[in-house]
Amino acid sequence: VIARFGRLDVIINNAGAVVPSAPDSFDAEALRAMLDINLLVPGTLLSAALPHLKSGASIVNISSGNAILPPRGAAIYGASKAALNLWTRGMAKELGPRGIRVNAVAPGATNLPEAPRSPELTQLFVNDTALGRIGTPQDIARAVRFLAGDEAGFITGQVLEVSGGYRL
């Protein structure tokens, strides 16, 4: 990208993995792995990319609704994504004077081919969602495109929950 265009306009951090966790078997290695993927990777990418980001650039981190309220078994994952949310806000403050915006999208339940769920679990999410359905990858992509684009030129440091009203 740099060789072809000479700069970066947008960075989308979409790294993530889930390691199930339980309070009676806290796994420090799982926590380290989640922090490495969900916080260290975006930080390392930003450090490498920063010389090529100019005023008007945008960074969008992909967080998770689990950072807001993790379900049972997802406390470590939720905590690592909550750390990403805090880092997003901190970087927005640090990079704002350079004209670089930093935001995050926190998807709720989303239909992903690589993460199928049972029809029963899907229905539970649908029943608890104000809009009566779970999200699609396109729903998340539209939110990312908005935050990355000029229409969101005065938005920074925000975590946009894209959940169809799941937590209302």
C-alpha cells in the first residue's frame, strides 16, 4: 500500500480469538494469549503504521459486545476486548492532535459462517434483541465503513456497539 499510494488512510484492526474461561480454573496463559491477540497486535500494527498515517487518517478496532457484558465462559475474552476499548480511547486522545481518529466497533451476536451456533442459541439472541434478529457481517462492515469515512470526521474515541439493541 505504501509503495503504491505513499500513505495509509485507514487501518482496520480485526484480530481476535476466543479462549473459553471459568473462574475455578483461571488460565494465565489464556489471558496472555487474548491480550496478545486483542491488544498487542493492534498496538504493534499502529507503531509500524504510524509514520505513514497523516491528518485525516482513521483507525477502527474491532472489539466485541462481550467487552461490555461478557457471558459466562467469556470473561477473559471480554476483559481483553475491554482493554482494547480503553486503548482505543487513549489512542484517540494521543493521536487527535495529529488529526488521526481512533474508534472501535463492538459487534453483538453476528451470523458468521466460521462460527456457527445452534438454532436454539440463535433464537435466544433474536428474542433478546430489540430489532428481532442477529447481525450480519454486512451490518458490521457498514459501521466500520462509516467510522473510517469522512462522514465520521468529528468522531473519535468512541466504541460503537452494533448489536441491534441487544443490551436495551
